[in-house]
Amino acid sequence: MHDSHAIAAITAAFLASLVEVTEAYTIVLAVALSRGWRSALAGTAAALALLVLMVVAFGPLLSRVPLNALQLPIGLLLLLFGMGWLRKAILRAAGIIPLHDEALIFEKELAVLKVGGGQTAFDTGGIVTAFQGVLLEGLEVVFIVIAVGVGRHLLVAASAGAALACLLVLSAGAVIHRPLSQVPENTLKFAVGVMLASFGVFWIGEALDVPWPGADFALAYIAGTFLFASTSAAVLLKRETR
């Protein structure tokens, strides 16, 4: 296991999980304050249980698949996933679409949940909303952890990065009981998009036997290229919009 890949995998998993868990926390908090904590925790627990079952069921299958067979499809998915994050981050940085505002999202979610519902012991609408929010964001975390970790047998390292992000967000949420609007989410999405796209290009090259100059150091200059291109695009688009 190369230290550079381990650090990159942990960082990518941590930053991506920080974004996704923050978004899930916003939904769960809105459910808790509008439909009650029991409903919010019930939906959250059900989603986490399903995610664990999926990992337990499908995780062992990955270990039986040859690494060469995984690199190309995972590389393509990572590239597409990363470019999707980068596209939105560039448009937000350029002012073309609004920045992701957790406080505003929280208020909208709270307003919707308050319509036709109250704080009962167990509210079906609240449970379903919390379940869907945690499941969808959790699936993205699971995919990213597997994608960045499986290529170099770094699943444990990537999982540790994701677990650290979850612990950080939940600890902050338990203390303040408010949306984590101070998290620089668009900056994080920019960084995650660069890292995921870089991993994708690197795995695709590995699958196609591309002789990367510098071997494992290739991940660094691929990421640098994506960072330069995406920030340049954001600057140019911002000038055009002005």
C-alpha cells in the first residue's frame, strides 16, 4: 500500500462524507424539529441498517472480482461522478447557480414537513423523509468509499476517513442542534470533484496499461490539472456573467 494513495483515499472519503453527512443531518434535524425526534431517529436507524446490510451483502463479492476487472468500470464511474461535482461547483463559484445554503434548505424542509404534520410519537411522513435523506446521502458515501478504496486495497483507510467525517458532523450537530451552515460546502465539493475525477482518470489509465510518468505520483499532477482547469473555467464564466 502506497502512503500517497492511502492519504488521497482517506482525504477523498473524508471530504465527500463531510458534505453528504452534513446534507443528511440537515434533513434529519428538520424532521426532528417538525415531526419529533422519535420519527427522525427511527427513519435514520432504518436507513443505516439497510446500508449496513447492503455493504455486508455486496462487500465480499468485490473481494472475489479481479482488480483488473474493477479498475475500468470504477474509473469511469469515478470520472463521471467527479465531473458532476465539479460542474456544479464551477457554476456555483461563477455565480450562475446559487451557492448551496444548508440554513435555507433547512428552513424549506422544515416548512414542508410542518404542513399536515405534528410532533407525534411516530410520524410516518417524518420517518420516510429521514429514511430517504439518510439512505440517498449514505449510498453516495458508500459508493465513494468503495470506489476510492478498492483499487489499492484501501477500503479500511477510506472507511476510516468516512467514519471520521460522520463523527465530526454528528458531534457538532449534537452540540448546536442547528444546520451546519458554516461548512464551506462548495469549496469541499470543488476539492472532492477534483479528487474523484483524478482517481477516475488514474484507474482508467491503469486498466488500459497507460505508463504514467512518475508512477503513483501521477495522481498528484492529474489532480493539479483538474484543479487548474476547473478554477480557470470558474473565473472565465464569472467574467462572462459580469
